[in-house]
Amino acid sequence: MTFRYTRAVALAVLLGSAGSAGAQTARSPQTSEANADRRASETERRMQPDERTVLTRGLWAIPLIPNVTIPAEAVLGAGYVTGIPRLDVPALVETDASLGVSYIAGLRKDGATALPSATAMGSTWNPGLIRRGGAMIAGEARAKGFNVLLGGGINLMRDPRNGRTFEYFGEDPLHSGVLGGAAIDGVQSQHVLSTVKHFALNAQETGRHAVDGRIADDAFRMSDLLAFEIAIDQGKPGAVMCAYNRVEGAPACGSDYLLNRVLKRDWRYPGFVMSDWGAVGATDFALAGLDQQSGAQIDKQVFFGAPLAAAAARDPAYAGRVADMNRRILRSIYAIGLDANPPVKAPIDFAANAAIARAVEDEGIVLLRNRNALLPLSKDVGSIVVIGGYADAGVLSGGGSTQVQPVGGPAVSLPMGGEGPLAKYNNQTFHGTAPLAAIRALAPKAKVTFVDGRYPAEAAAVARRADVAIVFATQWMSEGADVPDLSLPGGQDTTIAVVAAANPKTIVVLETGGPVLMPWLERTGAVLEAWYGGAKGGDAIAATLFGDVNPSGRLPVTFPASIEQLPRPALPYAGMIDRDFAAGLAAGKSYPIDYNIEGADVGYRWFARKGAVPLFPFGFGLGYTTFEHGAVKIVGGANPRATATIRNTGTRAGSDVAQLYLVSTPAGRTLRLAGFAKVAVESGAIATATIPIELRLLADNKGGRWSMPAGTYRFALGRSATDLGPAVTVTFPARQWR
């Protein structure tokens, strides 16, 4: 596709939009926002020439890069942007990431509380709980001296093999946008600036600096970009972090289309765009809309230092751009209150914070299979064998910049090899509470045996003699590389198969970053998807197994029945390494990925379009009670909503997720999640679910304008994307908006 949008037009839009409201329609700014705009403009006007590029560049604040001096006032972590004391502008002290305050290369030795993975958070379908998690992380960040959290990962899962799947909420733009916005809002409620990332189309990690996502504008705006748009509307993040990958030929951090046209013109985003670390290739990225070069010593040079100042001195376009860059950064500082509420190092209540992590995992575990009501287990069970997954030590976590370590360090740390100064720190890490100990605590009368699972025959022999066998299976994912397939590595599929053959009461607990295949599924008694469980993962798993917690998680991603069901069965550029991509780029080679295959139909929409039956559908999840859905009633108007009664027809209290799907529109579009609500219902009681309907899910987007034709729209309440109730209709008038 070709975007007919010149740099001159982009620059005029960019300079004229500073300080405007960030939403799809014009809104009157709140008093605090108007005050932030005014203060940013005043401070920018007072800047001296040597101060004008100070806020536009930052360094990677770790002492592993030669010839880089880290200021004494910096905190070892992801980044540091020098402040301007003369103008009372605070430094930006930055830490990773979405799942907790990272333990960057093991340098600080101070530990932090780990939330469960973002896929687990996505499985909660509970924005209020996710907001609490964001606030908790931000509180710990402040107590360690940070005022910027590089979280807010909401890229859509276009391919379940993406190495960063565990950092993202799921595959649906509304679901991801709402939960992402809640997390951002929670972070910034503590006067900590949050990013939203990685903008945009970071759907593959292998070759992430080189791959070039190709997608039509309308499909892009109705999928990945919509997730960002909703998250920005609801969370109002101070910064957007652009991605490593290319989009339609341009680096995401130098994309005039993404940064100037979509973000700053169409969405009127008033904050600033920071680069990912090592993602800047030239000074003219500034004209494309980039406001801050992060971790500048990783790039070929500091493009936003002396070169930017020199460009501004000779070129009015650059001078105007530098002024706008400063205003945007200052505006976010003032809007979030970084200057008035500096972080203060203080003790952390790790017990209270771990309770929040536990609450997320309690609601994030998804019960996928429960044949003959095997679960919940009786606490009077005679004997249990626990197999594999380092369940005697802790629960698995994902690798990369989002890695969190507990106080005292990891329970298990397995070297994964690799080269470079950070390779030894990218270990496969287990932390949190041990499932084995938690199982023993809840079933004190049982004989509980542990077998490491390395030898399937041994595991099967022990399982044959036990009343119940619980197999813990792990799939480690990490930033920087995709997994090659969706099998469980290390022969775990074989172990599960032989254990299930030996004992029909075999329960599988999956600790995975995303979907996996299950060739052994029909032989098992029960399957729990526990994801990466965080600080109290072992306790949450045991509580779910024994019924102290009634599982209420619903899948945020589709589990395919086979790789062949995916839009790209062969993983693009699998097996290539960074050197191969670098050599190809130097020779002018392009590495395109055609996302037009599925377009806006990501995940469950793709399966619906192809008529494919997944292993487990988006929105699926079982529990220890049953629910009956009443008739759906829809109220139209400017803020449409649906209501439905939810009756708990079982014997236990529980929570249900009312999922409202758009079934058809006058334009023919079908099957989109249009709204959702999670409701808690006592046994025998009735609750009413009120579900706001997101109008953008009812519309099409052309050139940045949303359009809804007049006519009849059909909706259905679902238990998943493939299990829908009776359709109801409502008539909407025609609407158009930006």
C-alpha cells in the first residue's frame, strides 16, 4: 500500500497538534491536562540552547557497556534521561516492565514482586484487578527510585510462537486495549509514567530488527492499532514506545505513517514517543515523529544529541520539531505529576504485594478439561505423585527484559547459552512458591511423592501406583527469539502420554507462555493452564486443584489444533540468526511478513473465517459451577450497552465472563468481541451483567475515519467465540467519526 502523506504535511500536523486531547474525537481537556499543556509550553520557551536536546536522549543505565559513564544519581536499570535542574525538570529514571520491576542483569540484587504473565492477566478478563496490579508494580518502582515504568505491552498475538506472547494480553483488540488501559491507569495513579508498547505490529521476535510487517491500512486500524487506540484512550499513557520491526518498509521508530499520521494526527495523542533500546537509525527519525532516543549508546551514535542540535540550528523544520519534542515530554511529566511527586526509596510490603499477584493468578488460571469432575480434588486423597516442571522448587517465568526476580533470587536458574555480555543473565528462571509444598499443605493426609519427569518410564511406574498423578509441564519463552513450534520441549509430551496411559486420573498443569498443542489431551483427566504464575503461583495452582479457588479464567487466545490452522504454518525466517539478518540488511535485502493473509481477522476471527475448529477457542474456560445466561437486552444511543442476567445453577460461588459478540452488521462484518463483563455470583443467585458496547467494533475504518452504516446489527452472548447464545438485533443510525 502507498500512504499519500508527505513529510511537510506530517510536520505541519505534528507541530499544530501539540497539547491536543488524545482520543478519537475532540474533547475538552481536563483542568490538569490544560495546566500540563500550559506549563510545558512555558518551560519549553525558557529552555536555553544547550538544554534543548537534554530530554530527547537517554542512556541504558547498566555498567556493562564500555565507555559509558552512568550518573551517580541514576538507579541501575533500563534507562536514565537527565533532568534540567535549572527549570525544576526531574530526570526520568526508567525500569522494565509490565510484570514487575525487573532485576536488570542481576545488578541491583534487590528483588521485586512478580505478577503472573500478561497472558494470565488477560485470562482474568478483569480490568479492575489488572489496574490494582499496575498500581502495585508502580508502587515498588517508586520505592526503588524509579518514576518511569516501561510496561503496557499490548501487541496482538498474531502468531502463538512469538517469543513475547507471554508479555501481551491476547489476540483481540478490545480485550487487549481495555486491560492494557487499566494496567496503564494503575501505574500512573502512583505518579509513575507508563509507556504503551511496542508500537506497532511486533508479532514476531526472530529477526525483530529486520522483519517488515505488511498490512493494509484499514485492516491495521481495525486490529493491532485499535488495541493501542483503546488503551491510549482509557489509560492515557505518558509515552508510546515504538517497536524494533519495520512496518510497510519503514522502521517503526522512524515511521512517518505510524507516529505522525496515525498517532499524533488521527488520534491527537499529546504525549511523547520514545524509541525501544537500539531502534534509532538516523537523526531524521525526529521528523518522522520520534521524540526521544532511548538507550542511545546501543545505537550507532547519539542521533538526538549534537546532530539534532546542529540540524535545529540550520533548519526551521528541525527547530520546530525539537520544540515540540520538549513540549510533549514536559507535558507528560506535568500531567502525571513526576515533578511534584518524586520517587522516595522506602521499604516494600512484599507480603501485601504478593497477595495482589496471587489474586491475579487465582483468576487467571484456566480450567481446560475436567473429565468426570476429577477436579476439585478431595483433600482426603490417599496418594499423589507430582511429576516434572521443577514443581518442587517454584513456577516458571518468561525471559528477557521483563524478567522479575524475587527477594533472595530465583528458586531455579537454568543457563540457556548464547553470546554477549547479557547472555548469562537470560536464564530460564523459576520463582514464587513451590506447587509441591502447596499441595502437601492442602492435603496433609496424603502421601505426596515427587518425580522430576526426566525419564518417562519412571514417571509412568510411579503414577501407576498413585491415586492421582499431577504432571507439571513447562514451555519457556523469551524476548529476542520465537519458539520453533507449539510442542512441549524436552520430551514432555511423551511423559504426559505415558503417565496418562498409566493412570486415568492424570491432571496436567501447563506453565506456558502461550498456546501449545496437546496430542495427549483425550487420555488425561483434567488440564489446567496456569501460564507463568508469578510470586504466588504455586499456592494459586494448589488452591485451584483442591477447590479453595473456583477457576474463572477464560482464554485470551485461541489454542490451535495444529500448526496448519495458523495463517502462516511455517514460521517466517525460522532458523535465521541476528548475523544473517544483519548481513541481509546491509546487502539491501528485505524480510517481509504478509499480515494481509489474515488482515484484521486475528485469532478467533481467522478461525471463524476459515471454518476451522480449534483445540480450545478464545473465551473458553470451565469452572466448578455452572451458569445460565438470560436473554440479552441492548440499549442503543451514543453509549450503547447490553444487559443480561447470569444465574449460578451450581453448588459453589463463582465468577462468569459475559462475552458479547457482534454476529453481523449491515456491511457484512461478522464475529467481533464487542464488549465483556466479569460478574461474581453466589450459588443459586442471579446477577446482572452490564456490558458497554465499543462502537469501533461495529464500524469499519477508512483512512482514519470510523464509519457505521445505518441498519440492523446482530449480537449474541457467548461462553466463548464458538459457543454463542441466541442472536438479538438492534438498529443503529449511520455514524462517522475520527
